[in-house]
Amino acid sequence: MTRRFCTLLLAGLLASAAAGPAAAVNKLEGYYEVEASLQRDNNIWRFGPPGGEGQPRHYLELKWLSWPSDDLEMFFKMRAQSNRDEFLTQTVEFKRPEYLAAEGHLRLHGERWETFLFARQNRFWVHGEPLLQLVDQNKLKNDNWGPQSSGIRSDFWDLSIGPVDHLNGTLIYTDDGGTYNWTGEQETTVPNGTDSWVTRLQKNSFSDRLKVGAMYLRKDWTNTSVGREWVEKRYNEVVAEDISFYPRNRVPAG
């Protein structure tokens, strides 16, 4: 699922860039660094950073940002680091494959709404969530030297739908970028991460002194010990409601 998200995001970035007007604002930035030292260990001179097995450390980061129009934003970042021992064991073991990572998003927005199609970013905060903190960003982003999750996020605020006004909401769908192996054979490992849905609706009334909200959360567990035929039944659901009342005007933040 994550690979499909990344492919879809990259295709959207390329298509939007190709179709964008000539007056689009574009920005490319980045940096490169190398770390090296000359050390003498038991009368043997070694070249490289401390603990680097005599190998210099190279790191490259590039960022590309583009605004083809007032309603569209594109962002892509790539990071590359030289292959070195991970120091997870006593033996020298280099990363396979070499460390290479990328992240990005495609943002569409209007006056009272915005939508992100994102890959490997942490976009899992929920506006107006009460103290229960049902949404844990640290779990959803699936951090492994950077967030691995990808998905789509939509927010809207102060909308009116029929007789109901002052509506705010957040809708999130994400795949955590994990893999799963159904047979135990290395060749059969496939992308099959945990899927999560986050939905929150909130109605503000009486000059924002009364707020009524509701949340629906669901997580599908694909990496379990049950047989494949039972996977569709392995999920958690949470439904929550909350009411907040402010007797007096709140002190403006910041």
C-alpha cells in the first residue's frame, strides 16, 4: 500500500509540475556534508570518523518545493547517507541496501479546507481533540529513522452544511508502510502495512463557548498470528463523544 501511495504521490508531483504555469514559484535547496578524521590506533593510522571503520561519512539532503498556483503546493525531500556499520551487533555489518530515504506531499487547499496526499510524513495530529488523546502520533507514524507511514489527510473548518453551521473536522487514512510474510519464505514478503482511519467532527456554538465533538477510529491488524482468512476480522474500533463548555471568553493564544 505504501509503495502505491509513494508512486501516486510522485506521479501527482510530476504531473502537476508539468502542467503548472510558467510563473510557478519553485525552490530547490539542500546540502552535502562529509565527516572524516585521521587517527592512530596501535601504531596504525586510520582515515575516517571515530568508530567509522576507517570510512568517511557522507550525507546528502535535497528539498524541492513548488507552488504552481495559490491552491496547490508540492514538496519532495530526498536523503542519502554513506553505507556504514549500524553498530547494532559486535560484528561489522553494513546496511543493505544503503540508506536512502524520501518524503513528500501534495497539498490542495481552499478558503476553509485543505487536503494532503503525503508519503513518509507525520501528519497525525487532531485539532480539538480532548484530553483523552485517543490518537497517538508516535504509533501512527511508524518511525524507523523517520516516519514510514503514508496516506491522505483532509481538514475543514467553519463549514455550513444545511442548517448546521460552524462545523470543523479531520479525516485521515494511513498505511504504516509495514510488510508481512504469509508463508515464512523470504521471497514472499509483501507490502502489507497496518491501515488506520481517524475521523473527528466538531460543532462550535455560542461564540465557540460550547463545543460538541465525536470521533471514530479504526485500525486493521495485518501483522498477526492468525490465518490469512481471518485477517479481515482483526481490527480495533473506538467511538467517542465529548462536550466542552467555556463559561467565559478564552484568553487568546499567542
